[in-house]
Amino acid sequence: MVIGGGAAGFFSAINVAVNFPESKVIILEKSNKLLSKVKVSGGGRCNVTHHCFEINELIRNYPRGGKELRQVFSQFSVQDTIDWFLKRGVKLKTEPDGRMFPESNSSETIINCFLSEVQRLDISVNINEEVLSIEYEKSGRLNVKTSRQSYMADAVICSIGGHNQLKNYDFLKKCGHNIDELIPSLFTLNLPQSHIRELMGLSVKNGTVKVIGTKHQYTGPVLITHWGLSGPAVLKLSAFAANDFFKLNYQAGISVNWTGTFNEEQLKEELSHQLGSKALIVNTPLFEMPKRLWEYLILRSDISLSKPWIELGKKQLNKLAQVLCNDIYDMHGKTTFKEEFVTSGGINLKEVNFKTMESKLIPGLFFCGEVLNIDGITGGFNFQNAWSTAWIAAKNALN
């Protein structure tokens, strides 16, 4: 039995049927939707994995679970993922930022691959069937009770994904498993009181975003939205600082260095090179900054838009340097991506044997994907966790 009709569920079911041809495999999905995250991932293109073949480098992209994933990825790697799909006629391509997508640029390619494999291997898929309990029998088999009937299974693979409500894990808690606190990861920072939201759609290639009062800061593309701030640097920050944000109730001071890595002294030096110029400051954006953002930051520095560089005093130069590298905002709340919701939290990792993905508490019960307290940043890392843990569970399920 495979519980959950998402990425990890389909991948584990297919691989069980390949590894154990005599087995009967059933996928149980409590909703009427299959592979919903696969469909919406990467803007409907499906970000299958990331072009990162060095395990030490790969595990750095997981705020939680990196240590455990070291031995997982040594069993089923990014290259193994690429080869698995290629063997089934799906070629992946790499984008400049390392994200990997099907060459078709459509998530339907991945969905169709899974559905055709399920049909070929005679795997049953039951929708609108919710699992209510799993009980270990003296015979060594597992009794799976659902909203419709009971099944006796030799093995159960649980791949229900990540959820924000504890009730979704009730049947696992009844088995004795502990669920680590469910906290949102991957979200944008809401700045409801800031006029910067009027610049929505503008971005910088290299900004540094920091949560004031913590050690968390990340550098990369920063996007201004109608909510506040987003983009890769912000999403990475939200994932690694998820627990701190939760404790702060999503009320925090946020510092943005719009230049990336320049400090205040370096900026003063850089800006001083312009001081002999008669050009208007507003007409000479620096650091590849969009003109409207540059104008906004000049006004935040209390500098007139009609002032030329040659008239810029030391005090104003210092203020401009300070605003460029330490622009402070008040964060009030967050915005999560409902379709691509990622949680920090889930099955406690100490309760799982990562060589086999089997529960240490219930023999024959296996876990894979986001049901575990493992989450990655954006870029294909959550799917890679799903493929690798599912492959290991499938390899060991009926041994």
C-alpha cells in the first residue's frame, strides 16, 4: 500500500512494482487530485531536480534533514534521477541557475510518464480514500483501515507530503510516531507599511536580505512584490530562518543590502568616485539597479532628485551609503504559496532508518518525501528528496 498520490507516492509505487514484479501495489489518495504539486511546480514546468552532483554541496540546500540525506543521496543521486527519467523517454535540461526541467517545459510530461508507468505495471490508484489507521498484526502484516474498507499489507509506504495541520498526521500519531512542529517554510516577507510595494515587479540580481537580531542572511536575486519582498534570496532566508520567524510571530526587522556584499565603508569609497560629476544623481543608477528603485532609495536618503553629484555633501553621501547597504523594513506577516506549500516539521527523523526508510517503531512501515521533517529551498531540491527517499523505500519494502 502506498499512502499519498503525489510525487513521492507515485515514484515509490512504480519502483516497488519494478523491483518486485509479483507484488500487488495500490496507491491510496484521500483527495480527488493526483500529482498536484508536480503539476504546479516551476510555474507548471515541473522543476524535477537541481544540477548539483556533489553530495556535500547538495545537502547544504536543506535547512532540515541534510545530515540524513547524505546517506540517502549516496544511494540514489541527482544523476540517478536524470537517468531514471531518460530511461522512460523524458530528457531533462538545465537552466543557467541550475534548475532542471523536462525538455518539453511542461509538467504534463512528468505526469504522463508516471501515469503510463502505473498503467503498464498494473498499479491500482484509488482516489477519495482516506487512511484512518495502520495496525501492526502478530502475523507481521499491517492492517490498513480506510474510509472505505480494510486492507492487509506486507508493507506500507507513507508519502502524504507536508501539511500545515496536525490532523493530517493523526493516523501516524496513533502508531506512536512523533510529529515535529509544523512550521511554514518558503514564503515572501510582507511589508504592509512600506511604499516599496509600489515598485512591484522590480528586482536586483544581487541583494542581501537579513533578519535583524539573528544570524540569518542570504545573498541573491531579490524581487519586490505587491506584498513586500520575494525572490531566491528571500525564499532561502525564509526556509533557513523558518523557526526564528515562527518564534517572532512573523514580526521582524528586515535589512536589505541592495548592492549585495558592499559594506558602508566600501560604498562611501565607491560613491565618492562620482562626486566630481555634474550629472544628476537620479540619472546615474549604480550597481545595475533599476532606475525607479534607485530613485526611491535616493529619496529614502533625504536627497533631492534635482541634486547633481558635485553638490552632494559628506553627510548626504554617508546617508546614501547607509541606505544602500542597510535599508530597514518592518515585516508584518508572510505570504505562502498555497499550491507549493512546504513545511518544516513532520515525522521525527530519529524514528526512521535512513538506510531503508523504514520506521523504527512499526516494522513494514516506510516513509518518503515531505512527510518527514526534511525540507529544501526552491530549485528542485524538495523533489530530489522525494525521488531519493521513495526509491530507497521501494527497494526495501518487500525484502
